Amino acid sequence: MTALDQIFPDLKIIDSDTHWSEPHDLWTSLAPAKYRDLVPQVKEHNGRRRWVVNGDIPLAGVSAVSAIQPDGEKMLGLRFLKADIDHVHAASYDCDARLQLMDTLGISHGIVYPNVGGFGNQNFLRVDDKALRIACVEIYNDWMNDLQSRSGDRILPMALVPWWDIKACVAEVERAKTNGARGIVMCSNPHDSGMPNFAQPDWQPFWEVCEALEMPINFHIGSSVGDIDWSGSVPYDTWTGDVKLTLGGAAIFLGQLRWLVNLLVSDVPERYPNLKFVSVESGIGWLPFVLEALDYQCGETAPDHMAHLSMKPSEYFKRQFYGCFWFESRSLGSAIEQLGADQVMFETDFPHPTCLYPDSTSRVRKAIADLDPVVQKKILRDNAARLYKIEP
């Protein structure tokens, strides 16, 4: 019996946000011969080992973006930036090790997001060859589909989509669904990179296919070029690296309001009432204030625009949007009450630097201690199970 079994009898948690440290051969192991030297791989680039694509275009540093050491201890500070995949805990990148850790922590299923391609799959836009871009997306999804199968459908990667090409994006949503994916990763602000914004009719085929196939659209923090640039410019340039990372990491949560407020006043939720959106790794404490402000502002300064919509922005949120929390505690109960207990999910962010590991058990126990047991069960399991179609 695990510690969490004792705290929540007969309840296994669904972790709504984890990450996978991509093995160095993820793309090369599945690439056709013509792309084998071009797909993402680790090489020397200007004297440093990096993830590169198309031979010499840098995608990401060589860090596994895991703060968990092989012995299970957690790294603090910036040490994780120098930790390659060979120097982190196997649960960061190995299926069996991840499942074993999940069992220890009382977690039944984990929703998985990427690292190398960017949290919104925006890094592949650096490649001019569109066919190579799409190949990178398809190979990632195929590898992750195999991981999902090997895990017995307990590890559930969200599929990447080629959002820079709406027709190809629709096709990949359909392919991902056929292959068993339970949702997709989306760029939060494609107009940062020259695409139409989400209020434009160009995206209607995308909304339609995601609603028809019941594929939740997940927006992870830092999932567009503009979000990364903005959060990176928040800290003063005189701060040391650790303070810059801390301040940028806190500010990036609020970058989520860009896609959120625009979608809430667009006709997308109105036209697609069964479409689901998730704000991932952004916390929930700021959401009630933003929704209250949006309701008020719309009534005062945009009544003509709102006249063609049947609901307030906060009402659309309660019907179709979700938020995920992990470190919050003091304001958690109030936020859940205002947002609605059906719209909140729990995450650990394993194995990233700010993940709850190894204290996820005690942290979540303290955070939800005053909540009704029915509410506890919803946010720890039921909401995610319903959204991602996870059987009991």
C-alpha cells in the first residue's frame, strides 16, 4: 500500500501534466533514410552538444530538462541545465521506470507533454522545408504512440500538430485519433508566427475536427514564440541566471491569458460547445480574477460585440475550459469554488525543476485537506478521466 492509498483510500491520481525527456534516437530510430540525417538529433554545434534539426539548426540544449538525479534526489537551482539524459533518473525517459515511480506515488495515469519541439511545437518552425517539419511531427507522434501502447495506456502523450498548415493540422488530428491519442498539443498564439489568429474563420476546420473527434486542445505555458520572448524579457538583465529563470518562470503563467481571453470573447466556444480547452502548467489562482475582470470589461466597453454571444466569458469557461494546479495551496479552495470543481485538474510537472517531486503526497494532502471529498476526487481523478477518456 502506497502513501497515497492511505490518504485517499481506493483512489489513484491522474497526473494532468508531466514531461518526457526525449531519447537521443527518438527521431532517428523511426526516420526514413532520406530524413535520417535531418531529423532532430544531438550533435556538436559551435563547440557545444545540442539538439539540432536539418543538420545544423539548433532546436534545444542537450539538457534532459529533468531535475531528478539517478539516485532519486532532486536537483535545486540551475544544475538541471547541464544534466544530459545519461545523468538523470530513468523515470524521466524510460517507460518501465516511469510506471514504477507512478506506482510508488499512487498515480495511475500521466498526461505527457514535449520538451525538444517546444511546449507548443513551435521550434520546428525554424525549418524551411515543410515536408521535413511534418515528418518531425509524425515521427514524434508515432514514437509516443508506441510508448503509450507499451505503458498499457497509462502514459498518455498529447499529440503534436503542424499548426503552421491548417489542412495538415486537421489531417494529423485525425491520424492521431486513429492511433489512440487522447488529445493534442497546440501552439497558443500562432499569429505570433504569421498565421491567422484564432478568431479568424481559417481555423474552423480545426475546431470542427477536434470537436467531432472529442480531442481536447491543450495549451501548455510557453507554447508560442511570443510567450517565450515576453517571459524572458520580464526579469531585469542585471539579475543572475537563477533569478532570471525564477522570475521568467513565474511570469510565463500569465502569458496564458493571451489565448484564453481572446478565445473567450470569440465565437469559437459559442459555435463549438463540446470543444474542450486546457491551460496546462499555469496554475489556477489568477483565473478567477481574469474571468471576473473580463466579464466586467465586456459589459462596460464591448456590449455590442457581446450581444451576439449567449454567455459571459466566465460561463464559457465553466462549460469548456480547464485549469491545472500543482504548487498552490493557500488560495486553492477559493479558486476551485469560483471556477467550478469540474474545471480543475491536478498535476505534478514531473520531472521539471519546479515539479512537486518528491513531496507530491504531502503537498497535495495539505492543499486539499479542507475540500469536500467529492471535490477532492474530481480534481485528483474524475475530471481528467472524463476529459481524456481514461477508464476506471
